[in-house]
Amino acid sequence: MMGARANIPLLVFALAIGLAFGCSSTPKQTAAGGKSPSGTDEQIFIGDTVEKNYDPNVIMKRAEAFFDKGEYAEALVEYQHFLDLHRVHALSSYAQFKIGMSYFKMSTSIDRDPAPITKAQDAFEKLMKEYPGSKYQAEAIEKIKACNDLMAQTYYFVGQFYYRRESYLAAAYRFESIVKKFPEMEVAPDALYYLALSYSELGANDWAHDRLVQLAQQYPTHKYQKESKILLAKVDAKLPPGTALAKAQPAPAASTAPGAADPKPAAVVAQAPTPPTAGALSTLPPLAQALTAVSTKATTLAPQVTLCRIGSWC
């Protein structure tokens, strides 16, 4: 009898442990209906069933939940998973649009890696190509313009970085990329002015002259009007006499009237010496013939050298 009484505390302890484990095996309900206070159905993240991996509604809910929480890398995986399985679904164009938006949200600032910006633009362009006329097309066009603006600002930021460090060739490459790829962006006239500055620092004054003239013609109200006029006078002073005037005025057309005098060429182009013929060689002494033949062969085999200026591709 005494032994039975002694085992009562042990039984009570075992019963308490069993109740504790039994309660912990019951899934927690964060709110009525299994939803968190934020409104996200947490059950879509639990388990690894076939339904939750392939059901389009469940995949889209997971993607939207990640996107709403700012977890854009995870959202990208789910949106792409949706498209891989349900390419012709009614929500497929929406999934493609949200892929672009996820990349766009991942681009934090112009001093960071621009890869998310380019990927966002590619995703929006893919939306317009594969789902033409979708209701997300207008917004996709606006986002593409925003991507172009961000890319232009990124190029300008990097160009300014190199210009301040006197790496003028690297700076000119970035500024010229803006002028060629994004001429309609707000930063384009500033880039064109700094491109002229970079060329001036490199000693390419004729290129600097051309860019300053282009700046005045395409962007007559740009903010560097005073500075560009001073720079134009500076680079023109370094050009050979008459070069700036020749650039500003078109060359007159040659007259073709009967009896008109042949126009004189502006410059005489040096011609390579014509190698002597076999008949001409035969009239020379034997030693002179040998020396002339060696000289002619050396001239023929000499490599043709093309002189290139800094910053040009020949």
C-alpha cells in the first residue's frame, strides 16, 4: 500500500509530460481560419504536398505573400515557377509583370549594381512581346522608361566618378553611352557637355568641338550654356587655323559647267612611289638593279600602318 502511494507522484509527472507533448503536436492557429494578422494564409508555406507545388492558386498566393513582405528574390522564384507550370494560365501575364516589378524593386540606387534594372527591363519587354495587348502593357511601358532613366543616371554617376579621378577615357565611354542610348533622358545634355570636357582633356579638340555644337543644337536650353561657350572658344583656339570655320560651313559643291576650271584639291595626298618596271630595271647597271629590287621588295612587304588617335577604334 505504501509502495502504491509512493508511485503516485511519478504517475502525475508522466501524465503532465504526456499532456505537454500532446499539446505541442497540435498546429498553432495564428488567427481564425489559419491566417496571420497581416492577412497572409500561413498554411501555403507549410508542407510539401503535390497540390501546394503545382496548384496555380497556391503558387500565386506564395509569390504574392513574398512580394508583399519585400522578399523579392523569393517572390521571383515563385512567379517563375508559376510560369514554368502554367504558361497559358489567365494569370500568366500578371506573373510576368510581377517578375519585372520584383527586379525593379530590387534596384535600390544608382550607385549599386545595375543588373536588377536591366533584368527588370528585359522582363517588361518580354511581357509586351509574349502577351501583347495585356492590361499591364501601359504600366510596363512606363516602367521601361523608368529603367532607362535609372540606367542613364547610373552611367552618369560612374562617368562623373572617373572624370573626377582624371580617367578621361573611361569617363568619355560612359558619357557617350548616354548620348547614344538615352538621348531623350533628362541627364543627356549634362552627359554631352562632360563628354566634350573629357575629349578636351584627352586633346581631341575637334571631337570636343563637334560635341559642343551638337549640344547647342539638340539642347538649346541646357544648363551649361555659359560654360559650353567658354569651352568651345578654348578648343577652337587649339585647332589648326581655319579648321573651326571649315567645320561650321559646308564645303562648296564642285562646278560641273562646260569649260569650268577643275577645282583645286584642298590637300595633296602623298602617293606611294611606283615600283619600276622590268624594262626600266634592265637599263640600270647590275649593282643598281640589285639595290632597286631589294628596296622595292622591302616596300611591298612593309606592313601598312594605320595611325589611330586615343579613344578611337581603328
